Amino acid sequence: MDELHKKYFMEKAINQAIAGLKRDEVPVGAVIVKDGKIISRAFNNREKSQMATYHAEIIAINRACKKLKSWRLDDCEMFVTLEPCVMCAGAILNARIKKLYFGAYEPKGGAVVSRYKLLDESGLNWSLEYEGGVMEKECASLLRDFFKNKRR
């Protein structure tokens, strides 16, 4: 995927993160793309729902599966503003997403490259390509500002 399209889809994920921020959720957004079109979008929704698993990635995957009437998303790409955690990386693998793009790195719990390298484990029944740092500064500043304001 060319840089212009990566930026376009990551901006859509950022828009989702901003929507979550307006609801006092940790600002993480995700979109799933198939054939160059967004088929699913989501933001974190743990606070409002009080559900531990309601991360943007999980919600976006569930919506895409429902739309496609299939748990296999092997011809889809995901854009998410933050490096996925272990739970989300596992869901991405299980949904068989073709490629993952993420914005900010998560040194404390990132499960793609920062803390764990779950997507690189050998012996798994699915592998996917990934690219981190897409619009990293914009994605990281949303999170940094959110937590700075929370600490005040």
C-alpha cells in the first residue's frame, strides 16, 4: 500500500480515537479495510461498557466479521492508532487479517514489536505482515495528552 493510502486510512483510525476521547475513553481507534474500502471502524469502549475486552481492535474485528458473515478476514487490512496488546494481537491472528498497520508504539504492553513479538511466533497457523510507526507522532500525542489531562 502506498504512503498516501496508509495516511488516509490511519487518519480515519485517528478520527475514531478522537470519537472515543470525546467519550472519555483511552483514545485508540481502528479501521478495517477490504479492497480499498473501510468495512469496519471502532474506538475503545471499555469505560462506558465496563467490558474488559472492548478494545478498538476487537470491536472492529467483530463488526467486520458480522458484515462479511465470516470469521476469516484474510483479505483485510487493519489500521490501529496504538500497537496492539496481547489480547488484540491474538484476535488479529485468529481473524487472519492480512496486514496490520499501527501508529504509536506501546513499550509497556505492545505485543507486536515493543514488549512481545507475538506476530513473529513460529508454529502459529497464521502469519501476517505488519508495519509500525504510521503517523506515529499524531497517534502518540493523542494518548500522551489524554493521560497528561487525566493526571491533573
